Amino acid sequence: MGCQLEVRALKVRSLTIEHNELSWELESTLADVLDYTFQVLRSEGVEGPYDSISAEFEDRYLFLDDSIKTLHRYRQAHYKVRVRCKATGEFEDFGPVAIGHDDDLITLELRSHITLLMREFIGERCWLLPARTFGQHCPTCWNSSLKRRTRSGCRTCWDTGYVRGYMHPIEAWVSIDPNPNAEQAASVGTLQTNDTTARLTYYPPCKPGDLLVCAARRTRYKITQVNETAHVGSPVHQEIQLHQVPESAIECSIPIKLEEALRNIFLKPERNFTNPQQLEALGPEATDGIFSLYQVRS
């Protein structure tokens, strides 16, 4: 039978720092709503992993998340609603959503143009690993009395203070400026510092402390600052400052697990490697679905 319920109008709202209000509706259906249960999931990263923050409940379409930890200014909470069929045990997740403005038509158009620019012309394929800011403290390096880490190079938390350190990788198309070559005198000798800037679309959302992996350059960057361009409160573009992680740092040892083999991964827009005089020269594999890049909405 599967899941015959479809969630719509999934929104996160809040007028206080103490809780978020998650609400949703159901599409019209002939199925009995009492044959299904709902459960709310939350994560710091858009791609997860997601943890359940509620027990399963029935016929309720509002949930107050009062377990938000507000000690980190840049923390982002993403929510999903899981609908499960009691008879079969099959379930379907709807979302994710995060707190923010509703996107108007101008915002959607701006995002479409910037996404097209990054994915098809000037961006390079990278992966963003959002840093954890709450959860289980690392049993190896966290001192509960001092409320801080007491050692570096920890492979349990990857020097974040929280077990597993980072969320699942998220694909991002980023335009990274070349690194300026610079040296800085220090008591231990000369330090070769590499800080640069980059820009990307509104997605994935970045925060200071996140890790950006650039496969083409075989380098990893720590995000140190994020500046957003927004239209009526809705982000459409991000300018970020990056610090290149030294090869000896523990962050360079974090394994990146992708479903696709490296030999099949393209790191630059495929259209940049052809110079066709007409669209027919590209072939169907390059032109099929091209209008989906514009995210046309009826």
C-alpha cells in the first residue's frame, strides 16, 4: 500500500529564541489519516544525518521544538516530517525546511540566474561538510570541568568537540579565487599562509567553521566568514572567506564517502569543454533537461 499521504505547506516559524514552530498540511486524500503516524526529524546539515526529536504521533500538524540550544549564533536547524504507514511500516520523509522568509518570485529568479552561472560557467565542483555545534561531546578530548577540548588531532571529533565532527557532505558549485602566496614570520620559523575568498549560490548554507573540500585543487578550506546577499531577507548569494587547511592538520584526514567513483566525477562544467556552433552538436546527453536549470515554476 505504501504511503498515500502527501505533506504540503511545511514551514518553520518562531517569535522567540526558546522554540521553533513546525507546521504542515496534507494534500486532499481518500486515505484514512489515522492509519498513519507523524514524526519530526532535525539536523544541522541539509543532507543529514537526521535525528528524531519526537515520538510518533497521530492526526497532529503542529510541533513545537523547545530543545533548541541557542549558545551558537550561526547554528542552523533543518527539519523533516516522517509519515509512516502503520500497516506496512513503510515511510516517506518530507522536507527539509529551515526557518526563514518565504521566497518570492524575484528571489527565485535571482537564485536561478546565479545557480546557472555557477553550475554552467564559472563554478568548480566542491563538497561542503557542515561542522557540528551540538550533540554528544567527544569522550576523548573534551574536559567537562573546563568546558573545552584539551588536545588536538582527535580522530573521534576531528577537533570540533563533538562526536563525528561533521555532517554528511553536500555538493556545492563554488567560484574560488586563486590563493595569494604569502609568508609570515613566526617564532617557529616562516609560515606560509593561504587565505582566499570565494562565492557560491544560496545553497548549501555556510557558516564559520564548516569545511570545504575542493577535489580539483586537492585542498581543503575552513570557512572563516560568510557574507550573504539577500532579497527581502531571503538569501540569494554567498561570499565566503577561506583559510586553507595545512596538509598536516587533522581535517585533511577526514574521509569523504561519495556514491560515485572518482573517475566518473566531473569537476568543471561539461559545457566548458565544447565549442559547438549549434545546439545539435552537443548531443542529447548535454541538452536533455537543460530548461530544468532555470527552475521554471507554473
